Amino acid sequence: MRCIHCLSFKTVRNGYTEKGIQRYKCNDCGRRFCEKGFFARYRHKPKDIINTVYLRLKRQSLRETQDSVARLLYVHISYVTVYNWCMKFIKLLTLWASLIDQDWDKVWHIDEKFIKVRGSKDKFAYLFVAVDRKNKILATFVANTRTTESAKEILRRARKKKIPLIIVTDECQIYKKACKIFGRKVLHVKTHFKAKNVAYKGEILKLSNNRVERVNSDIDLFLHVFRGLKSFRTAEIWMRGFMIYHNYLKPSKINWHKIHRPVSYTHLTLPTN
């Protein structure tokens, strides 16, 4: 059985709970869990928790999500519960996404933008975003300062997916030294809004950084319901949640024609007063 915390297979049985449920222990991370997984101690149904997190990631505020869950799912929870569920289960979604094999493109686009985070060194913090040519987000990183080390960190996180062939950035000097971590085999192209013709392996590629700017506009809409991010830890979690939603849960990413027809509405019963 996989560990629900680190996805390791190095788990052993570790007794039973008071209700007779099998308990396991992971030899990699050292944490214990039972066979019910993440939802063991929750009185709400797993599908209600997952749908709540999904509604929150669809650009709704905490209180709007609370109202939507009450109206659509008939589950009455507080906005604090919505926040706590998101903080825990976005990590779970990140683990699930790591098991999915993706065909990442080898042309990367890197850029940074200003976001409000409490406790930042300057008036604004810096959100670094790395996307590929298919508009999939490779990695995000919330930094306190805009330095070469911050640029290197976003490249290290993106490198876990695939080694690039071309990296497209703007004219900011921090990327010049940061891209050297890949060596000379990776071509670094400096351009911004205006497309630039680049000769690479017998082909002429028109490259610009408009792709990542388009993703940044979606991030602005996602962060619009926030009254500023409370800390760098929560900012990282919310950005992971947006990355999962953008790559896998966004309506344009779902092949609805491959999903089976839902249950007939005639079999559903509405609650009576």
C-alpha cells in the first residue's frame, strides 16, 4: 500500500485502531496512517470535500465557496472549514498530479510578477512562473526578492519535469546567470512581447514571452478574491492549487466526451423541509 504522505511503497503494517481498522507505517517518511487514507477522521463524505476544494479553486472566495457548497451539495460548513480543507487537500492533489505522466514540451517560458504577501521584504513579493509551449505550468515559486538565486530556484523546480532545449525570458539580467545551470546545450532566448525569429536545428521558431503573460493574467483573476496572501507558506500552497487546476481541472483541459453519462436525474431525490 502506498503512503498517503509521500507515495512510497515502503510501508508495513502497524497494528489496528480502536475500531479495528488496519494501521500502516511508512519507512521512508516515518508517518503513520490507516487504510482509510486522508479521509479517515472526517465526518463529511470524501466527494463533498473534493468538490469544495474544486469550487474554491474556481476563483471563488471562501465565503462564496461556503454558500455554493450549501446550495449545491447541501453541506453546511464554515468558511474556516473551507480554508482548512484547501490547505490540506491541495497537497494531496499535488501528490496525485505527480503520478500522472505528461508530455511536457522542451521550450520553456519564464517570467515573474508582483503579488501581495504579508511579511515580504518589499511592498510586493515576486511570483516566478515557468510554462511550456503547450501552456502547461511547470513550476511556481514565491520569492521575497527578485535575484539570480530566485531565478535559479524556479528553474530547479521546473527541471524535475524535463530538461529543456530552449528557455525564453525577458531582458531581466537575473535569468542570464540562472540559465547557466543547464550548461551550453540549452539555448537562452531574450525577448518579450515582440516575437523573435530564432534558428534552431534547421528550423525557424517565432518565440515571444506572451505565453507566460497569458498565464499571468489567469493568476491575476485567481488572486483577485484574496485580500492579500497571509504568508509565504500559504502562498506556495495556493499557487500549487492553481497549477493543478490550470493543468488538469480547467474545463478546457477535460475531455468531456470521454466521460460516461451521469446518473439519471429521475433517481435523485431532493431533501424535504
